[in-house]
Amino acid sequence: MRAPWTATLVATLTAVTLTAGCERVPAPEASGTAVAPAAPASPAGERAVPDPATRSGPVRLEIPDIGVDTPVMSLGLAADGTVQVPPVQADDPAGWYRDSPVPGRVGPSVLLGHVTVGRYGDGVFRNLSRLRPGARIVVALRGGTSAVFTVDKVKEVAKERFPTGEVYGDVDRPELRLITCGGTRTDHGYLGNVVVFASLSGTSGAPR
């Protein structure tokens, strides 16, 4: 069964690509990949992140091991049908694609960030490739709840071999994907992408 957020992509992103940082990343429908339903779930013994009718989105991202502590903006679709990207500025934020699951809900929640920001230099995800399995990621949600993730693996992939199914595929638990550019840099941009795969390991706080 196709997830609600995937249905949105079917209607608007067929044969189109998402944009992560300054480069493009294939969308789920590029390979016909299904995505898990956005239903409540949490690890054994853990409390699921509340999902109010207003759908609380992420507002802040912290990755202590690489010094990331940044606001998270909501990203929709640009006029050309690609996903919007965070602004190119000195203090660039990360961005959550709001048609992916809210972090802490079942399915792969997708956050994008720049590795470089033009004349401003390094981007918020400049050190993403340095993350290692076991690293902690905290996503603060609107309303005071946080979803805590643990890095499972970090992959650097060539753009022409982007693992669409692995990134967007059906999963039965809350997971997180952080995506930026990577690999060799040329005059035309980066030749690869860095993708961080993480799974929910806990929650903290609660809305009052």
C-alpha cells in the first residue's frame, strides 16, 4: 500500500528529482519505490512521538559529533517541480521535506542540507561524511517533543548509482535520512552524495 506522502509525489514528482543541497537526488517514484505508511510506532519499550492532527514538524536538528545545531525549515515544491532547498546564506539551516514522514513516525523522514553555500563557504552538512555508526541525532519537534536517532550507516554514492530503493524504501520503523552532496568536486558540482541512515532510538519531552 502506498503511503500518503508518496501519493503526493506520484501526483507531482513522477520523473522529477529531489534537490539536496546544490545537487539533485532521485525521488521515490524514479524507481517505483513504495514507502511505509506513516503510522505510529516506536522501539520496544519506547513511547511513540505524538502525532497531533496539525502534524508537528521538526524545528531543530542537533548532531553533537559533528557540531551541528541548526534550525530546520520546511521545504515544499519549487515552481519547476523539484523540492525546494534551504537558502544559500552564511548561516544556512537544514530543511525537512514536509511530504516525508514527521521524524519519529514510521517511514524514512528526509532532511536535506548544503555541504557548501557558494561565496559563504561551508554549509550546515559540511561534515556529514564524518559521522559514524552509533552517533546520536536529535530532532526537536514543534510542541516540545524530540525524536532521538542513532546512526546505522553512512554511505557515499555516485549520483548515477543513487540507492533510491534503500533511501526511500518500505520500512517498519521510524527512520531518518540526511542527504547532502559529496565525493569529488568538479567545476560542474559534486559527483556524489552522502547519505546518512539512522533509526529511532528514543524520545524525550512531551507537549503540554
